[in-house]
Amino acid sequence: MDPNLKTVRSITEEHVENRRRTGAKEGPLSESLRLGSKEIISLVGAGGKTTLMFRLARELAAGGKRVVTTTTTRILEPSPAESSRLFVSPERGEIGRFLNEHLCSDRHITVALERLGSGKLKGIPPDFVDELSRVEGIDFIIVEADGAAGHPVKAPREGEPVIPRSTTLTVALTGVDGLGMELKEENIFRSERVSHLTSLPRGSRMTERAMAVLVTHGEGILKGTPEASRIIVFLNKVDIVDGVEKGERIARSILDQGHAGIERILLGQLKEEPPVVRIFPGQESF
């Protein structure tokens, strides 16, 4: 039997074990991501960053944590269901004062520098995230540090992703629905760059290996991850037909690439329950 398969564990098994061992009260996303008491979390890649950011923020805030969500690029303005508090100001001092006055009561606040056209927000610079990371009253900062224009798979261009140095956990996302898609710009973000990194010709179908290379390649979606940051891969949208089986194939291919920095690979469905359905331990577990 493939040794990787022996290490696959259901989230139900790990959820029960974690609660028995630690008495943790957090929900399944917090446990699957192995969050500490204070984390700066950067989300990169494609296929669910915004959904993960706000879902995790709601979970943490419901558990009494004080959470700031933001971006170092651009995001759509969140709905009230995603973030009940949004503060937009070009002044760092004003943002800091607002957080100081309201975060204890509101628990979750989204911040940005300005409103742009088409309902988008301009995020804050990565060095401002670093400043906020030192504020004692903030437990978690969740940063959307990359853009993918709603596509399930991407490759970064020069200057992407924009990961703050203070990041303690980098989560690399990709959508399993990208497996088998034709490699063209309508389907895959920055398709020419994807072709270059994976050696997959334009017009061909995305393979498990190609998707794995985009995660593990030095110029792939984890490019620029701080050395001290933990790394978790999140393969999203396994609720599609054959999604879990596709996710398992991609996960095994990622492990075959031998990226020693990956702590674990999560197979999930961020718009469904439970949000995580399988966990593959990373290379250090073998």
C-alpha cells in the first residue's frame, strides 16, 4: 500500500483526539491549522482565500479571540455577514486608534486603506501588518496576500504574493476543480506563467503533477514565504463530484515533490460542513 495513504486521517478522528488531549474549544478550522494563541496568517494561491479568511475570522471571534482581517493586495468589500465591522482610512494612526477602541468589543474588524472602483478595497502595506503584529490587543491577523481573480489555480507574477515578514503561518490554497481544466486564461490565472513553471503546454489539461509543482516550485505560490513561517496547503472544493479523490491525488503528488517545509495538507470544502475532511501529514511525518 502507498505509505502516504496510511497516514491519511479523517478530521473527525483528529478533532476528537485534539479535544481529548488539549481541551481546546476552537472549531475545526482552528484545530486543523494548529493555531497558537497569537498568529499572523497569510493566505496565498487561488480557490478560496477570501472564504477561508472570513470563515476562520468568524470562528476565532466566536471563541473570544480578537481578529483583524485585511489584504496586502485588493479584495472585494466584505458583506456584513463576512465582517460586521469595516474601517477604511489612508492613515495608519487612525486605523490603529480604531482597532484600539473597538476590537475588544467587536472581536472582528476588517481594515483597508481606501475604497476603489468596482466595490474593491485597497489593502494595507506588509510593513503595516508587521506593526500591527506587535500590538498586544490583537490575537490574530489574517491577511489575503495574493490575488487570483476568482480562478481555482494560479501562478504568481513578479512581486506576488505580498507576504508580511511577521507571518507565522502561510496557507497555500488551490482548488481541486482546477484538475483537468484546460490550461488557458479563462480557466487558469496567469496561464502563460503556469505553463512556464510546469512545462505543461497551453491548451493541455491540468495534471496532478502540474498542480503540485505550482505549490512546491521556488517561483510558485509559496514564493517569498518567511523562513520562520509554518506552511500548510489547503486543497479546497472537495465537495465537487470526485473531489476528495482528486484532492488525494494532488496531495500525494505534492508530497512526492519532497517540499520539506510543508507541515500538512488539508482537503476541504470551505462553503460546506465540515470545512476540512482529510488531513495529510507533511514530509517530516514520514
